[in-house]
Amino acid sequence: MSDPCPEGGEVIVGDAAEVLPRLAAGTFRCCVTSPPYWGLRDYGHPEQIGAEEDVEQYLKRLTAVFREVRRVLRSDGTLWINLGDSYTSGNRRWRDSDKKNPARAMSYRPPTPRGLKPKDLIGIPWRLALALQADGWYLRSDIIWHKPNCQPESVKDRPTRAHEYLFLLSKAEGYLYRHDAIREMTNGRGRLRNRRTVWSINTEAFHGAHFATFPPGLVELCVLAGSDSGDTVLDPFFGSGTVGQVCLGLRRKFVGIELKEEYVRLAEQRLWRKRVAAH
Ligand SMILES: C[S@@+](CC[C@H](N)C(=O)[O-])C[C@H]1O[C@@H](n2cnc3c(N)ncnc32)[C@H](O)[C@@H]1O
């Protein structure tokens, strides 16, 4: 089912693994997305990705989705993936309720992956990056999304986590990367230089029914570097539609895929408001 959205945008309700094979090859200039993290949020849908018992199964499903993404990208296209990490649970199979979002966190913890120990950091972003590289993607850069306003953690045996990874991958050796569109200021000298691999961007709460949203500032850098005005950008895990919102502001077209109809309605409201504001 495809829903009409503002000019240049389309949101498709469905499982990314089923919807992507129906899209034409070579359609998109870039894909910017944040897949569901493993074992963290319960999106309450039988086809949801992220609720697998086994981390290998989760990685396999994501790799298959991104194989289809590669097919629908133009030959000079790029993929920008943001993904969070998590720790093993040891033998604990339940999770304390999320005080802010009691209905949304997974109520269980997936079992400790084979070969890991209680309290191990799983390294999920890198596991996915290496799986994608093995599947044929060119892994071009890891970028640290530094969150100056990160959540405090009550830990005393490791530093508080204040970053997530963002990976830049390409379909071919040569690809579109507009380095001049995302240059950054040098410290104090007032000159511009090639952007570095650490991006400091605050997380932003989106006041809707969704959660785990991208900050628009992070998406903007990916869209500016990975596409030109008039290009079409894909997000197969559209959520509340941050990628669509940024694309409208930057005169790109977009296609979003989202499993949950409720989030699609939310995204449409957000994008529609944006369109009205722009006129
Ligand atoms: C981390 S959230 C994305 C948030 C989004 N970047 C934003 O700014 O709102 C991941 C999204 O993937 C969706 N999802 C989970 N499994 C899916 C699947 N198989 N196909 C498509 N979407 C899926 C979830 O419903 C959730 O909205």
C-alpha cells in the first residue's frame, strides 16, 4: 500500500524486505537510514526487525534488506547507516521497564550471543558493517556521531556512552560524495576544511508517538554529501519520517518504507505540516 505524501515524496507501508524487491533497479541516489537496533524496542509487529533471538539472524535479515537497497541504488549511489550498540545480558532474560516509555522497550533481553560473556559490548554496528562489506558493499568510512547531550548512565565500571556509529558505504569504487557541501570550520581560524569523522550533534526528542528518531542535523549532512537537488533519497526504516522532512527542506525527493501504519500516519502529518509551512 502506497500513501500519497507531499510533492516529491512517497511513503510505502510494509516490510522493507517485501517492498524493496518491487522497486525498480537504479532508482535512488542515496539511502539514509537507521534500522531498528537489536533487542531494544518492541515495535509490536510480527515482521519487525530487531526482535530476533539470535544476533546472527538479525544481521542476516538486515544484510538481505541492504542487498535489495544496493540493487535500487544508482551505480554511483551511497548508503548511510546509523546503528546503536548494546551489551550482553548475561543470564537475565527480562529488562527493567523504561521509565520514560514503559510500553515501548522490549520486555525481554535476547540471549547472550555465542562466544560472548556477560557484560560484553556486542559490537553490533561493526558486525553489520563487516557483513555488508563481505556482501559486496564498499565500506568507505565509519563516522562517530558524538552526542554532547547523551543520556546519563549509572555505571561505575566504564565511561558513559556518548556516541553512535554512522557508516558510509558505496555500491562501487567511484560514487557521488559532495565533500564541498559539508565542509566544516577549522578551530578558531574561520576557514573551511574537509569534514572530519567526528560529528557532534545533539539528540532531539520528537514530540509525536514515535521514538528513537534521527536528529535532522545528522540526516542533513548525509543527504547533502550523498545527493544533489532533485535526486531521490530512500529510507527503508522511515519511522516518523525525519529523512523525508530533511529532503523536503533540501529539495530532494524521497521514498520511505515503514512497517507500522501508525508511524506512517505520524510521518505524513509531520511532512504535511512542513509543506504548509514552506508555502
Ligand atoms: C530506529 S526506527 C527509525 C526512526 C527514523 N529514523 C526516524 O527518524 O523517525 C526504525 C523503524 O523501523 C521500523 N521497522 C521495523 N522492522 C521493519 C521492517 N521489517 N520493514 C520496515 N520497517 C521496519 C520500525 O517500525 C521503526 O519505525
